[in-house]
Amino acid sequence: MEIIFTDKAPKPIGPYSQAIKAGGFLFLSGQIPIDPKTNEVCLFEGDVERQTELVLKNIDAILASQNLGPDAVVKTTIFLKDLSQFSKVNAVYARFFGSHTPARSTVEVSNLPKGATVEIEITAIF
């Protein structure tokens, strides 16, 4: 098992790792919209599309640190504060993954860290 860290993605805001490499997989911790340069949460006045874009940009940075891209992702979990925003998140998600369609779960939650409206975690394969 190997702990993964890149300064191109947000530093963890608690006692967890950005990602863990284990058994041929890369497990990313849930990502919320945090600017990796300032480590500040960017809520974009509640704009779930902009939040999702930043979350996926951070996920991409962690994948890239391991010479992986979105096509290595085998499973995602999306946590949304308001499931009625799913179509907006889905449009950004579809642009990010293109024709690659990893397995996915999406759930509505009552709250997310730091007031975020979306959090995404992924599992990738080497």
C-alpha cells in the first residue's frame, strides 16, 4: 500500500490521504471543490456545475500524478446535496469522461464538508 500526494490537488482537510495505491487500484478520497493553490473551498455562489468542474479537475490532477487519465477510472460515487441538480452535474461529468463510462453511484446527502454541493470519489486501475 502506498499513500499518494500531489501538490497539484488540494491538501487533505482532515486525517486522510488524497489517494491510496493498493492491489493494482488507486482509491481517491472524496473530492470537494477546493482550489489546490489556496486550499480554500470555492462554492461559486452555489453553482454546482462550476463546483463539479473544479472537483473533476482535482481528480484529474491526482490521476495525472500517477500517469493515469479518466479512462483508468472504473467506479465513481457522486454525493449531491440536491439531487434535482443531477442533470447539471451529469453534463459536466459526461464532458470529463467522454465515451468512457465507469460504473457509478449517485446519492443525495443532507450535507457535505465546507458547504459544498457536490463531492466525487473514484477508484481507478493501473
